[in-house]
Amino acid sequence: MKLIWFEPWGLIYRPISLVGWLLVSLAIAFLTPTFLIIDSRSHSVSDTFYGVFPYFVPTLMALYWIASKTSLKKP
């Protein structure tokens, strides 16, 4: 039995199940306070970018990887 949590939607994946929405919600719940904390302590846009980069990229890459492995493949 193949788990199908996401479906391809252009270049990204859209959640189609409760587990998919839960994963997206967890990523947002982690990244939002991370951004707010780092942004409150930075002095410029580049400081914010350099501060959030180590958190945003691995989180979004992991979410993309999970989505690609648990999605419907187009024929």
C-alpha cells in the first residue's frame, strides 16, 4: 500500500491528506517563530536572510523530499 499525502502542483507539491497538512503545519509552526526571533535581533534584511537561511532551507528541503516520496507520480 502506497502512502499518498501530496500531489504534484506545478513545481511544488500540494497536501491532499491530513498527514500532508500536518507536516506543512509543523513546518510553518517551526519557521514562523524562528523568523520572528531572528528578525527581531537583526539590523538589516541581509542579517535576517543570513539568520533564517540555515533553518528555512533544510526544513523546506526535507518537506519537499517527503512530499516527493509520498505523492502520486504522473504517468
